Amino acid sequence: MDKTQHLSMDDLLALRDGEGSASSRSHVDACDECRCELERLYQIQARLRAMPTFSPPRDIWRRIARSVGRRRLRRRLSYGAIGLAAAAALTAVVVLRGSSTMGSEQSPDAWIAEATSPDMGPSIRRSRQLESILQANRPGQRVYDAPTALAVSVLEDRIVLLDQMLSEVRIGGADRAVMVGLWDERVATLEKLVGLQAVQEDRVWR
Amino acid sequence: MKSDALVLENAQVARARAGDLEALEAVYRAFRAPVYNLGRRMCGNEEDAEDVLQETFLEVCRSIRRFRGDGSLWSWVRQVAVSKALMLLRRERGRAGRSLDGGLIPPDSLGKSPPEPTAPIDLESALGRLSPVTRAVLWLHDVEGYTHEEIGEMMGGSTSFSKSQLSRAHKRLREWLD
């Protein structure tokens, strides 16, 4: 290294990062100006690392959770009614097994009993039919005009919420009439979703 | 960063990997601040940082089951955040019709670069004057500790691309800082 020529920025950064050559190191040892520049680079790095932090916005998680919920619903719809029944049965089993407040474990038979009961069975079967229709129409692959897209989004959110409420009701062992009401509302919401798709059939961009 | 070890239990991470929304929210709460700050520093503004935060955690929710647990969860989340921030920078560069090669300050709406400062400026202002790509390389290398090889790979460039951007950043800071 020519002692009359100062180190380049690349050389100084390599030295700072512990990757400099022996000749660069010996130059810095002998050159006050380059040693000063190297010290300055250390200081800038320290100042960068000590820069103040920003507070993140507060309400982002709700948006993320809603989007995740919608995506899960779409996946479930596209897997069809059998997938839904299996997922719901699994949820019921997991929920019931995980719940110490229930005092007893329930098998998938509990779900089957629910699905075939006279008060909830018809709504559960209708839910499955409607989801089959939605699955056949492949909602995830459609593009709607903005108002319809918003309505579809609201209805899908509502179904996600109803599913969450059904899970919570099972955990809490709420009144059976509440569950019947939730299943009825789920059917009504799915009916609206299917109806919306039928009305939009001619206006859909594929 | 140790916050994941301090804040998140292994069981919570396992539940998050299984798709449990409550556990995923715990992951979000543990890492939202560093992710937001990374986005803010790399992109240079609030709106883009918010996009980075949202896109990162949407991706985390989608892909956390693929996190194998052989490194820290923070390293994995940070990697997702960096790639989201770089994607955003690429999109904006593409929109402006410029390649991902750095350069100086982004031109204003009239296509003119802001004038050079006539007096020393502080570090915050100096960072804001660097081009997004140069600033991103500076931040990833000098603060986050990524190597030039890693940065080159993440940015679709070479090791020397990363080194030259870092060198450019420090030359500019040398001129501008008090």
C-alpha cells in the first residue's frame, strides 16, 4: 500500500467489518487521517444502531386476523362440504377435548349427533348444500364489481364470526337454543351469499 | 434479538404453527415493533412501513407452519419482513421506471432532485435523502448485520452490488453529516 495514498471508502469499510487486508491495516496504523475516517465509520454505525424507534400503528392485527379468517373460509369453501364437515368435526373434538370445564371427553360421535339432531340437523345439512353450491361456483376465482365485492366480504366475515361463536358456544356449553339460532343464521347468511352470486352471474368478470 | 425468547413460550410458537389465531396474535405482538421499525427504516415512510407490517404478518400467518425451528423465530420473521420491504421497494422502483440499482435522492414530482444541503444535516435527514435502495443496503448491513452476500442475494444482485451501495451510502453521509 502506497503510504502517500489514503484508503478508499471500500477499504475503510472492509477494515471496519474485520475484512480489511494487512496492508490496509498497516496503512491505518501509520496514517492519522485514515484512522480518523475509520473511527468516524465506527461512530456512524453506532449512531445508526442507536436511532430512535417508531411506535407501530395499533389496529393492524384486526385487519390481518380478518384477512386470515376470510382466506381460511375461502379455502374451506373450495374444499367443499366434506372438508367443512371434517374440519367442524375436528374442531368439535379438539374443542371438547381441550375443555376441562366440560368434565368429559366427546368423540366425533358428538358432532354426528349434532349434525343428525332434529333441531340442528336440517340447518347443518342445508349449510353443507349451500357450501357445495358456492364451491361449484368457485367464488375464490371470481372478480366482482366493488359494491358486490364488499357485500361478499361482509357476508364471508359474518360466516367466520358465526363459526367462531359456534366454537365458543360449544366450549361454554351454552343453551342448545343458542346453537340452533347460530346455525339458522349461518344458513341465512350462506343463502344471501349464494343469492348474491346468482344475481351477479351476468356481471362477473372471470 | 431476544424478545421472542422472553415473550413467547415454545408452546405458543407450536400453537401458532398449528394455526391458532390467539398464538399468532402473540407472535404479532412480540415482533410488530421491530418489524415496523425495519420497514420504516428501509422504506423511509409510515405508509410503506405499515404495508410491510401487514404483509409480513399475513405471510407469517400463512407460512409459519413451514418455520422449522432451527433458528430463532425472530430471524425467520425478520427475513419475511426484509423480503416484503424489498418487494415494495422493487414495486415502487418499477412504477417509477427505474431499475433496482440505487442512485441518489428520488426525484421530486417535477423530476428534479432536491438540492444538495448547504450545511451539515442530522442523521435522520441524511437517511431520508439516500435513495431507497442505498438506504436499505446501509440499514441491512450496518444495523441488522446481514452480510454483503446475503444482501446481494436478497436484492437479486451481487456481493459487489451490496458493497458498492454501502460505500455510496457512507460517502454521502460523510458529505452531509455534521
